[in-house]
Amino acid sequence: MRSTRLGRSTKLLPAALFTFLLSLLTLPAATGQVNILTNKMDNARTGQNSNEALLTPARVNSTQFGKLLAIDVDGYVSAQPLYMSALAINGGTHNVVFVATEHNSVYALDADTGAQLWKVNLGPSVPVSVEGCPNVTAVTEIGILSTPVIDPVSNTIYLTSKTYVNGDASHSLHALDITTGAEKLGGPVTVSGAIGSLNFTPLTQKQRPGLLLSNGMLYLGYGSNGCDFNARGWLFAYNPANLQQVAVMTTQPDNSYGSSIWQGGVGPAADSAGNIYFSTANGDFNYSLMDLGDSVLKVSMDGGTLNVLDYFTPFDQAAKAASDQDLGSGGVTLLPPQAGSSTPNLLVTSSKDGALYLINTDNLGGYNPVDNSQIVQHTPSALGGRLFGSPLYWNNTVFLLAHQDYIRSFSLSVDGNGQSSLAPLAQTSLKLTNNALPVISANGNTNGIVWIVQTVSSIPQLSAYDAVSLGQLYNSSINPSRDALGTTNPHFATPTLANGKLYAGTQTQLVVYGLLPEINANGGDNQTAVAGTKLPNPISVLAVDPYTGKPLSGVNVTFDDGGKQGTFSSPTAVSDSNGQASTMYTLPATPQTLTITASSSASTTASFTEQGTAIPGVAALSVVSGGKQVGIVGTTLPLPLVIKAKDAAGKAFPGASISFSDGLGGTFSPNPAITGSTGLANTTYTLPTVAKTIAVAVSTGSLLVHPTEQAKPDSAATMKIIQGNNQTAHPNNKLPKTLIVAVTDKYGNGLPGLTLTFSDNNAGGVFSTLNPLTNSLGRVTYTYTTPPRKGTVTITATYSTVAPAVFTETVN
């Protein structure tokens, strides 16, 4: 263990207060409410909000879930939005989402309406072009890059900004009042540091990792601009009570650059004791000199000094650094204590080469030049690409999404020997082109959903996956006119989920997704009326807010019958103060069952099933043509079956619904058929596979007629023995039983009138007849007298190309 310079003592807030503060980062603020106050939801960086009761796999689909709001902001939203529920602000109580942009602006927005509560700008941002690495960040300016952190006790949001004034870049730490946006605690303060002859260089350094507030201390991690030009890893500690710098350390004191702290934007993690964990990027490794490239570090604040308590460095660190496969692209996730494990306290991380590392936080393992056997588990190439950001954890499962790879889940378990391990569990069906970091919502150990913003063919999309099966539940591209995410999203941007809504930052907006307003059937379903007449009751819907259950007024509802040619008294209606909207409907002239939908541009859809019946008054049915036809089983008769309906006066009756049935599995098209203006209804008849004379049942109401059709067997397909095989008799005696064979078509129908040929293959026996005809069942029955000699006789019955029937008889 070695301390790094420089450290300064200062008076800190009581540790008990910040232990309480840490707990507030993940616990619900009130019943049904939750606060998201830090990057990746909690200081363990698990990425999970396990207090989400509204968004369930059953409700997250393109029918019930979609885009609710798109709020314009003045720049790229790289930082994860933060959320506070029931905040007293602007003279009222609001759920508030805090958004920071690369244009150095901070917004406090009503999380439900999008109304701006306050906005501040913290100075001119830095053009990417002057940083010397314009093609890495996918943004045009650098302002607020990292995710802020909120102290709910003091109502303070802490964040850093990068500004550019008169050709000079600088980094500032701000403490803003979350109710007004005003600077507090004497802020802002300029971030600077020196260790020996090394000086912090603002232009080439980026403060990408989310801020960490832990155990009475505020931590800022720094790395390079993405090209490693004259930049190194720095960690700063500040007193959040007065913004005084307490300590600073570097992870690469003996080289011109390297060991950046960036982690794909994920902030350092912290355990309950206040120990800090993070990984470093490409750089030299020499622990004796505190050159800590490609390593996982455990750091503590002790007496005003940042101390490296422990570390893990992969055996192939030098190769990683040489090939830009840095460990520091993947952040560190602390896992809950594993009961029954010999190493209960674990962290998990990955790297650009897709390796998976499960590490004991009580003993990180140091450096083994041969292999990584000193850690709990090392799985090379566990992923199919580069991991950016930290793994996710939920319900004894670790989730990872490498760039252009599948979302993969790994089961975390402890075996009978107390050994912890991760084993592959599931993965998505398709690879994802992601440039943002996934998060998880769940309700305790149920209803887990993995959320990710990705770009497919240059189009940003929001996707949701069932956390157990990793099957896709939702994608915003399914309904792009309603749900499109919009403009390009920044690298490694992370959405936030809170209280049934998701907040995603893009190039110019904060986009809010959630449960769509519900349009529910409220009356008029399952009605029946005569075709061409008005339904007796109105079609009525109720518009409801899915979050409160309260009626919604002012919702524009459109009614549609799918082109069935019925008419609405008004095809559109606006919900009233009770959330109700309705219309009257006149059925089309043709009797039928139809579906009416009621929908709004961004809502669920209500469906109604209605029945239009035939006009009463059919007095007689008759067969006009198409009866007494003959066809092969399973084929369609050549002529349609034509039926006429008449009223009591003998006149043609239009609009009657005529039904057809044969009770044998034949089919009619259409069925029912509707009589036209001449009272005629036509249908084509496909015969069943049963050969017989068929009485077709044609009916409307209580009227019934029976045209007949003839179904003939198909061609011979099978000959089979019915009786007489394997008999025994003395020479010159009749076999005890007659020999019976049957010839059938492919459906089992017997074929009559076929001439069969029998032979005992010259054995010398005598048949009652050699060339019998099949009967109406397709069968032939004959007797056989055995030859004078003992032995086995083979008798063959043949017809055309059908496989013969072979009897084997014994003469003794």
C-alpha cells in the first residue's frame, strides 16, 4: 500500500450524515415514489431501479407504452438525467428531472409535463476542435460531460463544467440549489491540482465519470480527451459542505500520459465503509512507482490523503495497453454480499477485449505475471465486443452489453464449496449497435426489464428486453411516427427510469417515454341490430391517466370500423370532464360481425365487437343449381351451389345470411353467403374426404333445404389384408377362414368394381375365383384349397400398381 501525494486536511461533514445520504440514493422517497440521485442509480453502480411497480413486461409494448414528451434543450445530453420526486419548487410540489448539457446548461424540468422550472448556463463550452481529438466523443462541444450527483438533505446538485474563455480551458466544480439553480457554498471553484512537478492540464483532461458522493466526501475522476494527449488519470476529493479540495491523486505519475479514469462515463463505486473502486485505462504499470495502468483500484480517504489500499492488474496488462484493449473502458460494479461464499464481497468488471473479471473486494489480488488465477474468476472473451460502462446487476444476475454484441446475462451463484462464480444464462436474439449504457427496472425480484438506447442505421432507438429471457418487449422503431427517439444520442449516455417513466437524452432533447393514456371501452360493446340500421346504444370510451387512474379530459378520440362502410354520427370526439367520449354507429347494409376501434394519437386502443343481422322475413329457400354433382373426395365441385331466398310474397329477398354444412368436414366458400339483390347466394363446395352421397344442410333461421352431392373415392392407393393370413390346413383342404382383402384410396375409402388377381405362385392350390371384383366397400372375399404337398404357401393379391397384399399359409 502506498499513499499518493497531495493530501490536505479539512473539516468534513459527520460520517453518519453521509451514510444516511447514501441510503437515500436508492430508497423510495415516498410510497410509490423513487429518487435517482446518482449515476447508474446507486453508489454500487448496479444500474438497477428495483422500486419500479408500473413498468412491467406485460405493459411495456408498442400498444401500451410509447413516447410521451420531447423537451428541447440547448445541447447534447451526455450526462444521465437525475430525478427527485415530490420536490417543493417554484411554489408547488413537482416531480423533477435534472438535465445537464454539453452546452454547459442545467435544466430543472417538471418530469410529468416537461415545464421548465429553472435553467442556468455555466459559461461557454469548449469546442471539440481545440481539444485535438474531434472524432472520439461524437459531440461538437464539451461542457457538462459527467453525471452530477444530488444531496437530498441539503437540496444540492454537484456537477462539473468545462469552459473556454479567451483561449483558456478550465474545469469548475459547482454546487447548485436544486430548487432555484443558484450557486451555493461559495461555488463555483476551479478544479486544479499538482503532485510534485506534475500539473493538472485542463484542456486535454475530461471529467467523464459520474460524480461520487460517499461517506462525507465528493469525488471527481478525470482522464484524457480520448486520444491520450498529455493527459493522465486524476482523482480529486472535495468537501461537499464548502467545496474545499481535500486531496488529489494521479494514477500515472511517471509517464507523460496514461491510466485515465473514464469507465465509459460510469462514476467510481463506493462500499458502505466509504472505500472507492474504479478501473484505469491504458498506461504504464509499475506499482512501486504508482503507475497504475489497466488496473482496478481500491482507494480510501485517510487523514486527508487518498490511499491505494489494494489493486488488481491483469497479467496481460502490457499487451492491453499496446493494443488499446484497456480495462478502464469498463466500470466497476459492486455486488451484494453473497451468503455462504468464501468470498462474499465481490465486484465485477470487463474490458475492451471482452474479458470478464469477478474479484474479491477484500483482496483484489494484485498482479500475477503468469495468469489471473489470483482473482475469483477470469473468463476471457466472455463478450463479443468492447464493454463501455459498468455491468448491470439484478436478482443474482449480471448483465453486460459490449459494443455491437448481444446483451448477455450471467447467473451469479455460490457452489457447495463456497466458491462464487458467474455462468452464462441468456442473451438477446440479435446483436445491438449500442453507444449508450443500459439500465434495469424491476419491482423487487420481479418484472425485470433491461433498457438500452442504441443507434441502428444512424437512427437512435429505445429498446426494452425482458430481464429473464432477454426477449425484446419494445422498440421505438415499431411506431416511428409516434415514438421516434429523434436526433443522435451521445456516446455512453444513460437513460433514467423513475416512477413509471424513462428519460433519455439526445443531441437536442430530453425524450420521455411511459405508459400511454388508456382508452377503455365504457359502453356499447357486443350490440346486435339489423344490418343497415343504427345500433341501439352509443359506442362510448373512457380516457384514463394510467399513472393516477383519473379521467382525462380533452383527449381526441377517433372511431373506425376498418372500412366496413358503416357510418358514425361523428368519427371523432373529445373526452369531456369525466373522460368520456362517444358516437352513434349505423351498421353497413350487409349482415356481418365487425370490429370498431377507438384510439388517440398517443394512447392505447379500445375495441368493440358488433353484429349486423339479416333483415327478417325470409319465407322460403330453394336450390337453383349446383345440386346432384359428382366429384372426387377432397376436391371442389365444378359448379357453385346456388340458393335462392324468397319472402312470403315469393319475391327475391336480399341481405339474407345463408349457412352451409355437410357434417363431414367439407368446406364452403363463402360461409355464410349473403343473398344479393336477386335473392341469390352462391358458394363453392370442397367435398370432404369421405366417399358417400351427401345431404348438404342449407339454412337461414329455421328454414332448411338439403341439396345432395356425390363424393366418389380417389384412385387406388392401398391394398390391405382384412382376414385370413397365417392359417394352417392339411393338404387338399380348404383354409378355415376365407381370405379377404380391401383396396382403398389415400383417405381409406373402399373402391368398388376393381378386378383383383390372385396367385399362389404355382403352389398347386385352388382359388374359389382368380379374378374377383371388389364390392361396395372395396373388398374381395374368396376361399382357398391347399395343394397336395406340405409346406409354406405364399398367396399374392394384386391390382395395378398398388403394393400387393401377401398371405402366408402353412400346409401340414
